[in-house]
Amino acid sequence: MREVDRVEDRINKKRMLMLSGVMISIIAAIFIFSLSKPDTNRNHPENGILDLQGWEPEQDGALSLRGQWDFYWKRFLSYQEIASGRPEPDLAAAVPGEWNKSKIDGQKLPGIGYGTYVVKVVNAPEGKPLAMRVPPYSTAYELYINDRLLSSNGKVGTSKENYAPEYRPQVVEFTPPGTSFEIIVHIANFIYSRGGMWYALSLGTPEQIHSMDRTIVNKDLFLFGALSVMALYYLSIFLLRREDKSSLYFVFMCVIFASRIVVYGDYLIYKLIPFISYHAIVTIEYMTVCYFPVSAAFMIGTLFPEENSRRVLKVVFAYAAAMTLLFLLTPISFYTGLVYYIQIAAILIGMYSIVTLCMAFLKGKKDSITVLLGALALIICAVYDMLYQDNIIVSNVGELVPLGLFILLFLQSFVLSRRFAEAFKDVRALSQKLLKLDKIKDEFLANTSHELRTPLNGILGITEAMLKGSDGQLDERQKQSLSMIAGSSRRLANLVNDILDYSKMKNGDILLNIRPIQIEGLIHTVVNVFKQLNRSKEYEIIAEIPEGLPPVLADENRVVQILYNLVGNAVKFTARGYIRLSAIKREKMLEIRVSDTGEGIRSDRLEDIFKSFEQVDTSLTRRHGGTGLGLSITKQLVELQGGSIRVESHPGEGSRFYFTLPLADGLQKGAEPAAEAKGPGRMAQELGAPLEEVSASIERLEESTRVLLVDDDPVNLQAAAAILRLGGHGVIAVSSGKAALAELDRHKDYSLMVLDVMMPEMSGYEVCRRLRESRSIFELPVLMLTAKATTEDIVMGFEAGANDYLPKPFEPEELLARVRTLTELKASVDKAMAAEVAFMQAQIKPHFLFNTLNAISALCDSDPGRAQRLIDVFSTYLRESFDFKSLEMYVPIEREMSLVSSYVEIERARFGDKLRVEFDMDHTVKIRIPLLSIQPLVENAISHGLRKKGGKGTVTISVKKVTEGVRVTVEDDGKGIPEDKLAELLTGPAGQGIGLWNTDRRLKKLLGKGLTIESVPGKGTRVAYIVPPEVI
């Protein structure tokens, strides 16, 4: 055995010894304390007589009238009957006790019945007021002192019809009628499984008995209140942390015990609900016995799930459900008779919980010993109470379950509190770690942004110098490429500036040059800049600025930045309509409004748009990019200058941004105008003007591979197109998924699609899925490009139908290598299909040649002119059949019909007037269809459909427009095909010549669907296929 295993065994043995010692100590302490017998030398009833000689109530305290009472079965004795001559009792009954545990004449008494308990009191203190506390007896009673009715519960009777049960403890006072008197108790029970005086009377002075009663009531009230508070507290904890079910099960435990307290002992339920029925009390009492161990088992199972058995808990839950039905649907007399079995089940569930805790303890699980001690204490107390209530043991201590509950509550509270403290400590540590990482991130962003500025300035400087001719004249394509580089650099520079501003604002390092400025000039300059950038002409930018606006106290450059951000945001989300800037004086502030007729913002997102890195749309198909910093920086800049900003918006109605700046009081005339702004053109350049989209009408090149390039970013589109052109590929570039699908509908001759994933309105995944509905991965390969290269993204791409995946940024060599691989795959598939068609063309059956030549030979003597025409038709047929140079996958339908016509003429020469061929053509149909997709069907109809009838019959060739596209049908009235052979026609092996199987297989590859065959033996056969619109 390894040393580690030996050490672990020693630790486990120590834990087991510790656990055993703790359990033995607890059991010994409780039972030694609780099993102590009451003092038998004190005043207690013996053989029906209670001698109070020497009892001084004030010094000795109250008496518990435990002992032997005279019992008379099925008799209600009156005081007169007892006083006139005490009858012989049926037995000396033990009180407290149950009469169904006794025997009379060898017969065990049933729980149902009635009887009288009598004890004669002698040597009572004469003339001193006394009192008794009368607990509830099973289940109705009357208590007499001699012939005086002192107390009663319910209605005693000799049958169920004249009997009524009730549980209600009472305190009664009386003055002994003499030194000797009789205590007579009539008890009746017709619904409970057990009858008798369950509890002993308590006798003492009124002060003592009332004090005892108040103590019991106050104890129950205290426990009920404490349990209620604990239940509410842990319920609130559960509502805050729903993932932790242990608190919920602990709530159940508290509620169950609180319920038991109010329906047991002093029966506080009558103080809360005076009208509650006896049946409800008994049902609740038994439910608590059943449910508490169940809740405890679930709580412990939640605390230590690895040691818990779900199967056992399912059985426990099923037991609780079954017992619930039992309590609700059966009479009290039935389920109260099962009390011992219910107690045994509770002990078994408790033992399972103990075993679970022991396993957790042996594995060194934290908190296991603490919960184990609490559970052990409660279970031992519960077992003790069961024995005490069943009068198996006698003790002065009373019930101990409240003590066990207190121990469990205390230890459980300690465990949960410690866990919450540890959770809080972990959260605080994580928060500190996150703050530290956030600071590192901010420093990294700031440092990186500073470092990026130097190369960016260099790129911009060199690019602009080249555009101005520093290295000679440039052609238009070179100028366009350099302009894109400059534009992308400016966009990156703006992003760097935003990041620097964000970092400075977060750290409080931003410096503002606050001075009085006139704002109308800045507004007009910004409007002119965006007008120059507005190429769509579908929206108008308007400035409605009144003359004579007062100056504001602000930083001029930051105000320009605020206006750029707000107007730029409006431009981004406005496709048509207008963008309006206006200003108005409001008390000591100037309010500037930027409103638009764009998409609008949902009300639940209005608060989020000013948060850093937040965007309204974060999906793959969002139409607008950005980092989510612009509006956040705008808000902070406005507030740093003493103003405020707000937004109003409704989806589909546009947005209105309002921001205020403080007025420069008293400087109406003396304020400095805004510094001379740069011209709109220069400012547009610095803003990073949107670049012209790459035109989709790039000249179609003659390269063997044509690539469809799809990307919504014009710079990425132009860069990828340039790389592909350098690799010798013809490129068609489009900027959306819809445009790509439309291009594929118009032109089928693409070798590859290079597709960006994140595009507006229709993502690359959706485009690929739509494409795969009509073209397989071999017919048109797809290479996906994306900046997100997680495993989930890659899997999603392949599931959508992509052939390959390339993360951005990529090296040109890698892009060309992947493109080369996929285009070669496409070329190989095309060659294989072309070879198959060529093979089919070469399969002209020898007997067809011989039959045709024989027909020509026979006509040479009888009809030389017809023989010559037949030779011409036959040569045309052979020329078109063997025209391998013009071999294509798709041909115009006119060419296919020309081949069909030649074949039909040859067959007519053989069969003469017996063969009729009819053409039902829609001449408005101008489509391209797969090569050799009609002639083989006609040959099959003549060869197999009519030849067996001697060549006599009609073949109909139909080409018609239908909803699904164009339907091509070849129908004959020949012998037809038996049903059992129809299924075999399209599943035959290769090598059967130009037949239905080969044609069906090619059509499935090229059109997505194959042939449909309908045939009726003796009537003919119809073979058809559909040319879908995307092929047309």
C-alpha cells in the first residue's frame, strides 16, 4: 500500500474513533440524565389511594399524580356509587398510561371504549385552596371532586353517537371538601387508536399550578416565536441565494416544529385559531412526526450531495407523499394505530441522515461534524420523547425535543453563518482581484493606446504624402487603396483617442480648458462636416440655431467631441429622414438638442447606452459597429463641464438627445468666439470618413476559378479582393448576405464563396444555411472568415455548411492556400461529373448503331432521298453525342431538344408510323438544364415502353412552368412497369448504360432532386423531374 493510502487510513480511523466517542458521550449524558426515576417515597397514588400525609405544598411544591389508579372498564361511576360502597376495580391502572395496554380477565382492552379512573385522597390539608393542571385525555373527559364537576373536555358518552372529542389543557382551582375526598375521571374515546389517561394530573397551590402553566405556555410561545423568526430569516436567505436549497429545507424544519408546538402540549393552536377542529389538530400533529425527518434528510443531502443517495431521497419523498394521502383520506382511528410504524420510519430516515453525515465526516468534509452533532442530539432527544410519550420510560425531565431542536438550530445557524462569511470573504477577495485586474487593464489600454499613436502617425503621414504625389503619380486603384489605408488609420486613431479619454476620465486625469465660447459656430462646422460625409442623400442634416445665443463656459475641443459623438451616433442609426440640431436657453443653462428619425431605442435600454462598452445591438447581425465608448465619454464630458445629458426615444420613431452647458454670465458681448475651426474637408478626414464600398461590378476575369467575396466592411472587402487577385483568382465582391445570394441566383459559375460571419441583417451562418438548401459542400465550397474563433463559433460554422474556417487577422499566404485547396476540391468534383457525362455519352449501344445502319441500308434501295436525310440526322446525333470539347454540366434546353429530335427521327425510320412522338413545349421557357437529362428518358420510353408492343405507341415530351420551377416530363402509353420493379429502377448498380438510374443520380447532384416515376401496367409510364428556379 502506498504511504499516502496508509496515512489516509490512519486519519479515517482517528475520525471514526472521535465520532464514536462523541456519539457515546451524547447518548450516555442524555439517557443518564433523563432516565432517572422519580422519588417513589414521595406522595403518589398506590392501589387507588393518594396519601398526602406530610405534604406541605409551599415547601414541597406541586405533586404529579403518577401511580396506580382504580380503573372501571365501560362504566361511568358516580360519587354516590363509590361512596355507598366502593366497587371492586377491574384493574389498578398505571397513570399516565393507555388502557389498551392492559388486560381484564386475560383479554386485552381495545383503544376504543370508555371507563372511569378513581383515586381516593386522604390526609389532605384541610381548608387550603388547591389547584390542578388537567392535560388533555384521550379523547374526552369529565373530572369530579366527589360529586362536583371540576373540569371537562369534549363530551363523554357510551357510544360514538353521543360523544365528542376535544383537546384543551385546563387549570382548575378548588378547596378540598375535607381531609379525604375522591378524584373521579370519566374518559371516553371512539376515534383514537389509544385511550386512557395519557398524562398525570398536577396538584399544588393555585400559585404553583398557574406558574407551571405559564412556564409551559411561555416556553411554547418562545419556541414558536424563535422558530418563526428563524424560518423567516432563512427563507429570506434562500430567496437571495436560490441555488442553495439547504436554507429552504431548514425553513421547512422550522415550520414543521413550530406547527407541532402549537398542536401539542399546551395546544396554543386554540389561542390562535379557536374554532379549529379536533381532526385538524390530530392530522397536523402526525404530519409533523412524518415530515420533520424527511426535511432533515433533504437538508443534509443538499449540504453533502456527494455522500447523498438520490434513490434513497426519492423513496423518502414517496413515503412522505403516501403518508400525506393516508392522513387526509383515512379516519383518525386507522392512522393513529400506525404511530409506532411512523416512529420507526422516522428513526430509519434519521439513521440514514446520520450515515450520510458520518460518510461526510470520514471524508473530511467541512461542517460535517458540526451538523452531525446537532443531528445526533435531535435524534436522541426525539427517540427519548417517543419512549416518554409511549410511557416506556418515566422521567422528571419531561420532553427533550425542544432541547434537541435548540442544539440543532444553534449548530446549523453556526454552519450557515460560517458559510455565508466564507462566501462573503470569497466575494470580497474576487472583487479586490477584479479591481486590480481592472486597473491593470486600464493601464494596459492607456499604455497600448500611447504606443499605437506613434506608428499610426507614421502610417498616416506616409500615406497622405504618397497621396499628394511624394513618390510620383499614382493610378486610380493605387489612390483608392491608399485612401482606404488612410481612412482605416484615422478610424483607429479615433478609437485610440476614445480609449485614452476613457482611461483618463476613469482615473480623474483629464484636463479641461474651460472658458467662455460661442457655440453656434461649432454646431455649424460639425453639421457641414457630416453633410460632406453624407453620400446616401436619403437623410438631411439640419441646424436650427437662433442668432444671438449667449456664450457658454466649456472646453471648445470637448464640445466639438460631444457634438461629433452625438451626430455620429444619429447618422449611424438613421437611414432616411432628418437629423436636426437645435439650441435654446433655459435659465442658467444652454440646452442643445440632437434629434433624428432613426431606429430608436427600447425603453429598457435607455439607461444602458451611457455605460461604457454597452451597445444596443450586440448580435452577429447588428448593422453598426463600434466599441460602445462614444456615448459614455460624451456623458462624462458633459457632466465634467457642469452640464447634464438625457435621452428620449421610442423604437421606430427616432431619438432625441438633450445636453446642457452652463452659461457664461455677463460675457454676452465680451466672450471669445470659438477658435477658427478647420475646414469641413479636413475635419472629415480626421473624423475618419466612411470609405466607399467596393463595387460589386468588378470586371469578370477569365481565370479558371471565380471567387464570390462577401464582407460588409469595405476595407476588409478590398483587402481580401486584392489578395485573391494576386493569387490569380477572379473576384466578385458584395457587401451583404442578400447581395451574395442574389449574385448566386444570377450566376452559377463560382468555384468558391469566401464569407464573413458577422454581417448586418443576415449573418454568414444564415447565408451558408440558405446556400446549402440548393448547393452541396462539393458544388460550391464556403470558406468562412471571422474575428471570433472560439470552438462554439467553429462548430456553428461547420453545422451551417461551411467547408473551412479562417480566423481574422489572417496571413495572405494562408488565405490563398485555403482558397487553393477548396477550389481544387471543386475542380476535382466538376471533373468527376464531367467524366461521368462523357462516359454516358460514349455508351451508345452497339445494337442501336447496327439497327440504324441496317435501316439506312434498306432505304438506299427503296427510298434513297429518305436514306440521305437519315444519314444527315444520324451524323448530327453522333456529332452532338461525341462533342467532348463543349462538354458542360448545363446546356440550353434547345441543344438538348435538338439531340432528342435527332434520336426520334432515327427511331421513326425504324418503326415508321407505329411510333408517334408529341412535343408539348412552352416556348417562353429559356432555361439551362443538365446535359443528357431528356434524351435518355425518351430512349428509355421507346426502348422499354413501346418496343415490347412492337414499337407501336405514343411518346409525349412536355416542358412546362410550374410553381416549383420548370417541369420536364416524358410519358409513354406502353406496357408499363410492375409495382414490384418500380423501386428497383432507381437503385440499380452502375454499368447499365444510359438509363434511369444514371440520370437520376446526376439530377440529384445537380438539381438537388431526382426523377419521379409513375407507372400503371398496361397503360404506360410517366417520368419527370423539376428544374428549380435557382438553376433557371
